[in-house]
Amino acid sequence: MEDGALSKPAAVLACATMASFYVGILYAPTLILRLPPPSSHTNFLIRRFICASVSSFVSVVVSAILLPIKSGEASQLIGVYGIRIDHIWQAVVFPLALTALMYAGSLTFMSLLLMHSLGEDVNCRGGLSFDYIKSISQEAVASLRSIASSVMHWRNYVVAPVTEELVFRACMIPLLLCAGFQKNTVIFLCPVFFSLAHLNHLMDVYNKQQNNWTRACMIIGNAQLLIHIGLKQTSTWRNGY
């Protein structure tokens, strides 16, 4: 796979199409397929899970077609998408540490609250006992079960991260690099595509702001767009090299 094998306009157009398709397909069940509205929030999220999965699959197929990979290099396609066995622990530990560093204050505060709460429980119960440890263990297991059965948690921690990383990084970065873009340019462009793909929230804000486009655009521009660009550039930088 060589740099410049794909034209820059074609790569940008492909990435923009992927970003638009990732968001647009979420509205396909009601606008195109004319399906009735979901009967519950859970069904609404499950429907979106399916749409995001379809979008991710299509993006992978399209990028595989556009990438100038020879037949003898087909086995390296997974590596092109950034899924490799070599240096696996660095790829897991370093991004996790950088992400945790962004929330170090909150994590430290929650840890202190947890330690304080445990200390008060121990003092009230007169020290650690088997029944107390058993009770804590049962509460922890119940909490994990509740998280595992929550569709919202699956959305926040599994479906959204996996599909977004697959589309906005694994599929887009190889296309942009093959088109001859510099790494720093790619680090900037991918978050821009990611942010533009979330501008569908503009209509929601527009409705909440009593149909005031100026206020809606200011809220989206100052909050969501800048936050998405900043966070996505940080994560793209940490994994881009």
C-alpha cells in the first residue's frame, strides 16, 4: 500500500460520506423504511445499535475497496485497520492511561469518597467481619449485573466506542494516509469528520432554543464541536503513532 495511490479529493469525499452515512442511517428506520416509532427507549437504542453496526460494516467494505491493497496483501488488511498483535500491551496500556489521566480528578475524588464510606461502615459495624465482606461482595455483583443488563451502558461503553473508532479512525486514517496527507493533517481531519457527524444535534438544540438559529449555532459551536475536536484529536494523536 503506497502513499498517493488514492487522490486527496476522493479520500476526503469517502470520509465525509462515511461520516454522513454513520449518522444518516440512524434515521433510516422511520424516514426511509417507514417503521413505527420504537415502543420504548430500550427498543430505540437497540434499533440504533443495528443501524450503527450496518454503517460500520459498510464503511469497512468501502474502505477495503478503495485502499490500493494487492491480492497478496489481503491478509494484512486487518493490520491496516490498526488491529495488530505486535505491541499489543503498549496499545492497551498507554491509551488507557492517557484517557484515565483526563479524568484523574474525578477518579481520585470518587476513590476518596469510596474509602471514606467504607471507613464509616467499618467503624459503625465495629470492624471487618465475614458478613460485612459478604454483603459488599453481593452488592458489587448486583451492581455489575445491573450494568451488564443496561442497554444504556452497552451504548456508552461498547457499541458507540467500537463503531465510532472503527469508522472514524480505522477506516478513515488509512484512506487519508494513502491519499498523501501528512500525519498531522490526518490527526486534525479525523476529529473534524467526527464533529461534523454529530451536528445532527443542532436541530435538537434549535428546537429547545425556540427556533433561534444564532443561539443554537453558538451552543453547538462553542460546546459540542470544540469538545469533540479536542477529545478526538487527543485520542487520534495517542493512537496515530
